[in-house]
Amino acid sequence: MNARQLLVAVLLADFLAFTGYVLYLYGPVGWIEPAMANWATRLVSVDLVIALGVACGFMVKDAREQGINVVPYLIVTALIGSAGPLAYLVKRLASPRRVEAVARA
């Protein structure tokens, strides 16, 4: 595991721990009401949906080029948010094809 992959894996683990804590406090749907409490929190929610949509687009394109099955990462993104792209990055940074592409560049 290289340094970048380790950094992303630690970030993923921290995010999942924080997600678990929030789910423990609010339940699986209890976080929705605070997320939609006012226009500022709605803006953050809409921004997150847009950013995750863009991330999914990049994941799909990159996964096709790398021969990686992206479906599990898209499902995780839909269910848990940023955990999907982070998990994809952990996988992608470990991909032997990435090493070959970097070596050719």
C-alpha cells in the first residue's frame, strides 16, 4: 500500500466511523430533518448531491478505462455518500494498470 492509498484509506475509515456515530445518534433517517432544517443546510445538501454526481461520472469513466466494476462503488455512494468515491480511490490507487499507465507517462 503506497502513501496515497494509505491516506485515502484512513480518510475512508474516519468517514465511516463518523457516519456510524451519526447513525447511532439520529438513526437511519433521523439526519434528514436537520439536513433540511433551513436554506443554508439545504444548500449544503444540494451541493453534496451535485458533487457526488460529478464524482460518480468520473468514477464511471475511469472504471471503464481501467476495467474496474464500478457498480458497487456507485451503490455505496448512493447509500453512504463520499464513502463510495473514497473506496473507489483506494481500489484505483492499488490498480496495477495505474502503475503501468504512470510508468508509460
